[in-house]
Amino acid sequence: MLAKRKMQSKELAEILDITPANLSILKTGKAKGIRFDTLEAICNALDCQPGDIIEYVKE
């Protein structure tokens, strides 16, 4: 979605007011979870739905 919106990770991190390192953890799937307000902010910034940026993968 970042590429579709022609946005860099650094710019998204600034919009979300989180560190680029924390955004990287979310992007790589290494996060154990995500707060709903963070998910909402990402969707607002990228003009997308949660299903556009996350997927469930059975371990």
C-alpha cells in the first residue's frame, strides 16, 4: 500500500507519530500484535481497509 500511495515508510511513521523502527517491525510481521487505534491510523493515512494491509497466516 505504501508503494501504491507513493509514500515512504519514513513519511508514514511521521504521520503515525511512531518510530521508523516500530513501523519496520509492523511491516515485517515481527510484531506480536497491533493496537486498533494504530491500525485505524494506518488505514486513514493510506486510505485503505485493514484487509488491504494485514493477512492471517496460520503458524
